[in-house]
Amino acid sequence: MPHSVHTRSDTVQPRPAAAASRGRWTYRLGRWLGIDVYVHATFLALLAFFGLRAGLSGGAGAGLEQVAWMVALFGSVVLHEYGHALAARSFGIGTQDITLYPIGGVARLNAMPRSPGAELIVAAAGPLVNMALAFVFALGHTLSADAGQGAFNAAGELAWPLQFAVMNLGLGIFNLVPAFPMDGGRILRALLATLGNRVRATVWAARVGRVLALGFVVAGLFGNPMLMLLGAFVWFGAGAEAGAAVREEQLLGASVQQAMSRRFLTLSPWTQLGELAQRELDMTLLEDGVFPVESGGAVVGIVTAEALRDGLHDLGPKGYVADVMTRDILCVRPSDELSGTLRALHGRTLAAAPVVMAGRLVGMLTPRGVAAFMGGPQLRHA
């Protein structure tokens, strides 16, 4: 199995990472139940847009109320994603993080259960959380002192606990639509997989999703553009899920040795960027764009050609490879299972790994090498 490599040493010290962010436009909100929660900057921009729009038409109070409702909505989305994450944890599958986007939340699981029963539970856990929240809010209103006034307040609006209940009920039902990338698509796949092959089940579930996507688009032609956008989202999501399942099946039984590259250029962390720029590097090695970095006979990082170019621009020729290399590395063995290795690489800074045998670097596993092995387009690292 792949194993992590601790890159901190007496000779190469990592630079402190920014604790508040993960990626250029993603910021950390906090860590709860052992899972980091992030928010994408576009979500914050969406809050500002709707708050400003409501404020211009109804005053500052209306703007703040609109922002509060959107925060509550996405709070329910976070709890929905925690439902998936905790259900997956019960099957021994960890969650890397949860990120909020304008289109919803994403819980990045280390893997999806291959057992249909386990996948059914993990996929259904999110909508069940929303259903439970809807019940709790409705029950809370029923037991409150305001219950005697009915479902509506003096202004003729639905009481706020019932609004929360309706909101969560809507989220739960929407996510049960049997189409990828919604939870309902995974539930359908799990049910179909009980009858046979998982890849075939994925393909059929994707076909159902694309039929529904066409229905959304047609319905959107009659005055609701959002349905057309939803249809496009479902169409491409279904295709991506089917393609991922086919690739996963192709990787079964393959080893790292079959996909690794034996041609690589090793760099030293103490080489200056200006010196590298003056070298006549082997362009056939440069094309792959990922270089292992060794110090004292041990791999201490990896660096891309793009990072070297950016470092030369930002730090100048006196900068070092150590300043721009990635220390978040995973060393693997040639005999390791390829599919498991790729899952382990998911979520790391680079989807590449040094291949080590008997303490010696013997190859590099890169997205380009995996794509060449599979005979298809380059795999994207999400």
C-alpha cells in the first residue's frame, strides 16, 4: 500500500503554510468533527450580491435578512455534507474536507464504498439529514408558544421555523432526484449495482440522469432558464460520473510499475533557479513537467516546471528549488495497486508520486503517465 513520507528534516525545512486558505480562492472556516470546512470566494461574492440587491430595494434590514437566510441555507448544506462524511466514516472512509460553492457543498471523500449497500447508506445520509432537520424545525414550532397563532405570523408570512423546515425538505427532495451528480443518482447506481456490475450500473444511472436532464432543458424553454442550467449541470455530471467509473474499472488489477515513467530528472533543493534557467534541460523530460527533489539520497519533495518558472519570476535567479517545491508528497512502490495509489493522491497538492524501491528512486508516477497507460485523454486531478 502507498505510504506517506514525512518531508521535514534537519536540512530542508518547510515554509509555513497559510492556515486560513486552501487554494487561491478558498478560505478555511473551521474544523469540526475532524473535518476542515472551507468556503470559496465566489460564495462570499454571492452573499454580497444578494444582500446588496435586497438592501437597495428594501433597506439595510432587508439586506441583512437576505444574507442571514442564505447563510442558514448553506448551513443546512454543510450539515448535509457532514451526513455523507460521517456515514462514510462508519465504513472506515475518511473525508478530506468540505467546501461551500455557490452551487452547493462538496464533501471530498477519500473513496466511495464499492459495496452497493454501503454506497446506498453514504449517499442517502445527506438527504436524510435535511429530512431530520425539517422534522425538528416543524416539531419545534408545534411545541412552541407561537403554535397557537398558526403557521403564519402577523405579517402573513410563514413562521421562521416552518420556513427552515420547508427549506430543508426542499433540499432533501431535490438531492433525491435520480441523476448524477445528485445523491439520488448514487442511490440509483447502488440499487442497480445489487443486480450486477458496478460500471454497468453507473452507465445506466447516467443514462437515466441524462433523460432527466433533457426534460429539465425542455421545461426550461417554457420560461424558466434556471431549469435549463440545471439540465446542463446534470447532463455533464452524468457523463463525468460514467467516465470515472469506466476509468476506475480499467485501473483494477494494474500496478504502479505499469504506469510509471522511468525517465525523470532529479533536482537538488539547494539548486538556484537561475542556474536551472541556464541549463540545457532534456526537453523530453521537461515535457512531463514534474521533477523529484532529492537531498541526502532521500526524496524530500517534487516540483513542476510551472512552479520553477513562476519562482524564477517571483523570487529571481537567487531563489532555490526548496522555495518552490511541494513537500506534500506520497512515495509509492512499483508493486502498489495503481487504483489505490491514485485515490491516495486525490486531494494532494500534485497528483504525482515518486516511485521508490529498496530506498532508491526508480520512477515517477504522473497524470501524463497514467493517461498514456490507459490510452486516453489526460486524467484531471480534482
